[in-house]
Amino acid sequence: MATLVDKLNSIVWNEKWWLGDDAKWDDFLSSDPNIYYPRVKDMNWSLAVGVGLLAVRYVYENVLIVPLANYLGIYERKKRPLAPNAPLEAAFRKHRGKVPQVETEKLIKQTDLTERQIQRWLFRRRIQSSPSSMYKFKECSWHLLFYTFAFLYGMWSLWNKSWLYVTVNCWINWPKQHIDTEIYTFYLLELSFYWSLLFAIIFQKDYQKKDKNEMILHHCVTILLIYFSWACNFVRVGTLVLVVHDVADPWLAVAKMAKYAKKQATCEAFFGIFSVVWIISRCCIYPLWVLNTSAVEIHDYVTTFPAYWFFNGLLFVLQILHLLWTYLILRIAFQKFQHGSLQKDERSESESETDETSSDEDEDNNKISKRVISNGILGNQYKSQLTAEQ
């Protein structure tokens, strides 16, 4: 058994793939207690710290943010009881809430419910499963706190580091580049934060976001990249990537919080700041500062190897994503000039907001009736009946 484990380790941690010809794993061993080189097992503490961050988040949100949200007029919506219905629930999960008309006709026969009753049930089920404004306000407040702290701490820990100002120092003397306590703590906090986000999504039962699978994939890739750069001791360039990505996120979090609090002018102001900071950091500093050193300057100091090409390829994929997201940001900003205000983000959960503006069952019924009529799926007699009821 031990022989099999050793063989698997030799394959997974193949020196030629991870380090090339310029380095060996023994280079990361230090006999001097004052000199530390990265070890993968030391990053495993991020799992425990990630759980600890969840506890901090719970206290922070409930002690500080909920009262703040209530002061701004945001309250947790009341959950209305919804009669369980197995066929409707199965259809809802299968089609992610958007049940087609053909399926609806089958459900009429299976449940002996009218089309209006089915539409009402599905409508309320979508509301039940979508995040409320309170939930999203708390989530953004947590992002605001962490990203602000992470950026400030990251810049503080890098302030006296040579590679912050002269990026070729990311590669000089690689891999014998020791890591100090501040950089280790910065890396550990960033990795722990993404573990906490992943745990929160996986174990969230009350609400299910539309992009749940995409967010799980995003967090897993981010965790992999942080582990990856730590294992290869690409920590110096990794710290640059982290601070460049952290600087814009607090502004977006504030803009979203203002949106949920219905402070439109404040939302637009912070979104404008976010847009400028995003474009400068992600479309200028990142390619000219980070990609330049990882794709150009490295070749004067390090002989490239497979793991490097994988790591650098992912950094270029990030830049492509930055450009795509920039296009979406500019399109949203253009709405300000075209319509006079920022319009609803088409990626958000549209149903959650309609629920929070509804005060009683009749208002829900009216929304459903109008939707059904506008879709032309009822007979003329039923249309007249519903119009009369409204």
C-alpha cells in the first residue's frame, strides 16, 4: 500500500511538470527557522479558517448589518405557506422555475388544478426560492468588509516588497524566494475566504441562485489557482493578482447595497466609481503590470515548464473574462445616458423583487393574471372573467 501511495505522489508531484529543470522540491526545505519557503500542507489551514470566517460572517451580519438594513427600510420578507405538490415541485426543479406551456398542460391533467392555480403556485415557488433583498444586502456587506480589509492588508504587506515596484523581482532567485509572515497570512486569508464562499453556497438551503453552479465552478477554480501558485512558489506574482482583483470589488458591493436600499443616486455614484476603478485595474494595470511580468519578464530568469504554461494560460483567460465583464459594465453604464438611470441588472433574480413589493395575496393574483393574459394562453371567456375580477 505504501508503495502505491509513493508512486501516486511521484506522479502527482512530478518535479519536471511542476518545477522544470531549474528547481526541485528540496529547494523548498529550509534549515534556518527564520527562512520559510511555501509548503502546500500549510495552506490546508485555510479550511479551518474558512469555517471560522463563516462564524464571523454570521455574527457580523446579524449584529451589525440587519439593524442597518432595517434602518434603511430593508426587511426580511415574510414566508407565505405553500401547499406541497410533488408533480409541480418536480416540474419546477426540472425546468428551473420556467415551466413551458406544454408541461403546464400535462400538469393540469396530473393535478386537477386550473392553469391559473398552477401559474400561481409556480410564481410563489419562484419567489420562495429566490434570494430576498435582505439576503443580498447582507451578502454584499460581507463582500464589502472582506475585500476592503483584504486590499488594505495586501497593500500594507506588499508596501516594502521589491516586486511591488519592480516586477522582475517576481522571478529573480526563483524558486529560493522566502515567504514572510505577512505574505503567508495574506495568502491564507484569501484562500480561506473563497473556501467560506464555497461552503456558504453548497450548504445554503433557503435560497438557490440562478448561477449557483457557475459560482461553485468560479470558487473552485480560484481555490485551485491559489493552491497552484503557492505550490510552485509563484507567490510574488500571485500577490499582485490578488490586490489588483480586490481593489474594485468593494465599490461594486456598496453600489449593490444602495440598490437594494432603493438609494438610486447613491447606487449610480458608486457604480460610476466602480466602473472607473475596474477599467483601470483590470484592463490597464493587470495586463501591463501582471501579465507583462508573467508572460515576458519571466523568460530572462526562469526556464519555463508545463505548470508555468498552465498557470500563465489561466491568467490570460482571466484577462479575456475581464474584457467580457467590462463590456457588460459599460453596457449597464450606457443605460444611465440612454434611460436616465441604471436599469435592472438582467442577471438578477427578477422574481424576488416582485414578491417584496406585494402586500397581499390579491396583488400576487393580479400579477399572475396579467402575465397569463399577456401571454395569450387563456380563452377569451376566461380573459373577460379575470379582467372583471381585477
